Amino acid sequence: MSSGNFNYYLPVNIVFGRGKAAQVGELAAPYGKKALIVTGRSSARKSGLYDRVKGALTAHGVESCLFDRVAQNPLTTTAIEGAAFAKANGCDLVVAIGGGSIMDCAKAIAFLAVNDGDINDYIFNRRVSDRALPLVLIPTTCGTGSEGNGFAVLTNPENGDKKSLRCNAIIAKVPIVDPECMMTMPRRVLASVGFDALCHSMEAYTSRISTPLSDALSVYAIELLAENLANVYTGRDTSPEAWEKITVAATIGGMVINTAGVTLAHGMEHPASGLKDIVHGQGLAALTPPILEASWKGDPAKFGKIARLLGGNGPEDCAEQVRSLLRALDLAVTLGDLGLREEDIPWMAENCMKVSAAGVANNPVVFTQEEIAEIYRSSL
């Protein structure tokens, strides 16, 4: 890309540091009097974080009620249900505790609580709005970076479309990024979300709409993950400093895709998990290496930089370096391992062109629907 002309706009107010989740009451209080706390079905309660957040809100005069029905690939119908619950309970603020699915659903709830109509019209840009309830996000996984952008990825259960609602109104007023909140997640979750974080920065860096600012952040995040993710996963380094590094890298990943977008790996994964409800990071693990092999000639300089950060020598090494990392994370899987079959490929390729047109267009090599089907086939 040329650095001569670009726009960069990201109004995000990140509060980062160990122990910062304890400040949620004072940080949230300026934005509302009654919070809808959005969580998954159990982990926030098991870890005690929900009770601590609720107590901190109460101590600063903020009432709360709980919505704990969010699944791993959040549904448009769950967001609609949550918004109705928020309105029925008079909530004027949304606080999310959890991973990317929970934060994304919370964003959609905050949006639908003040906007009428079909959410799918907003997702496909048939309608637009710049209003939402204020959001406070406390991530408990270092992966999606949802705390750092205005995206909310949702699946329509009626047709399997998995696509993001995007607007600046759902950028959190306060994302509280506390590495201590990450340290209770299971290792297999860390592997999956950590690889998602790496994909965000690799894809933003190689995107056709990248900028010098997103490039600088992406390279820094890739380097942090290359040096720390496998060590934390395997237990070779469990220091707070290592956790801080992978956590800040994940947040950066969310920030850079807000401006530079994602490319083909996310574009092709969304139809797979929309169809089969697979774990997002596992879907990316199956798809990313073959996509890298097919794409590196579109920007050898940038893919070469990624390869060297991961321990390789040049762009042709990039896919194998990623495979090596996936093996270290016990994440070497195929789409076949995840339940996808040859007969699913035509629908996925067609759906990819429908829901992920931007990701297809952003990729350094722009593939046809037939070529995308062939990459799916090589990933089975």
C-alpha cells in the first residue's frame, strides 16, 4: 500500500492492567444507573468474577440484573432476547464479562435495546444507526479483541449466515483489559483464542486496506504472540508479564481489524462455524495454512516479515511456520476433524462470497468462488 493517503479513526478508551477489573464500579457509574450484566452460562460465576463485578457496581450506586444465555457462536435471536430483557428491566448500561462471543452479543444487545427493526437489516447495511446503550467490556479470554473495536459477529440460526454488525456506537465506553481475568481459562481455550488473535494481526497486516498505523500495531502484536503464546500455553512461562504480552496483543488484534479489516481466513471460517457451530479458533487453524500457501505471492514482503517473526526465512516459509505453531498449541486440525464434509463445500463457498465479500476483497490474492471451494477442499 501507499502511505500517501489513508484515514484512521478508532475512538477506544482502553483501561489496561492487572487488577483493573476491580475498578469497574467507578468506571461504569458515569454511564448509567442500572446495568445489564451479560455473561456465558457459568464460567464468570465459577471464577467469582461475576460476584466481584456485581459488588463493585453496587458499591458505586449501579444496580444490575443478569443475562447469562450466550453460547459460543452467539445468535441473532439471543441478542434480540437480551435486548428485550434489558428494556423490560429498565437497563441503561450493558456490562459484559467473558470472551468474544459474550462481548459481541452484549454489543448487539446494547444496539438493539435502542434501535427498532430486524437486526439482519443492520448487519447487511440495509439500515444504519449510530446509537446504542453505553458498554463496559471485561474480556476473560485474550483472543477476539472485541473490546477494541466496533464489531459484533452473530449467526442467524435461520440460514447459517455468520456476519458482523459494525458501527462505532458499539465501541465500548470503557474496555477493562485485566490480564488476571484471563488466567483461569482452560489451556485448550487459550490455544484457540490466542491463534485467533494472531490471525487478526496477520490478516490486518496483509489486508489490501491496511495503513501504516495498523501495520505498526499488527507487527508488534505478531511479535508478542510469536514470542509468548506457545510458552504460556505449554507452561514454560506462566509469569504475569507473559500474560500481559499476549493480552495486549489480543486487544491490538481487535483494534487493527477495526480499521484494516480481516482477509480470507476469517472470511472462509465464518461459513464453516455458521454451518457447524465449530470453535472459531479451530476453524481458523484448519484454514489458515492452506490460505497462506495460496496467498503469499500477493505480498511477498509482508508474508516474509510474518514468517521471520515466527522463526522462518521468507514468505514461502509462512504457512509451515504457522503449522509449527499450531502443533505447539495442539491445534493442528482439519475441517474434516471438525465435522465438515465434501458436500458442505458448495454452500460454504457460496456463503463466503455472500457474508464475507469484504474479507475476500481484502485478501492479497483475490480468489473466485471456485478457487475458494478448492481451498476448502484442501482443508478437509
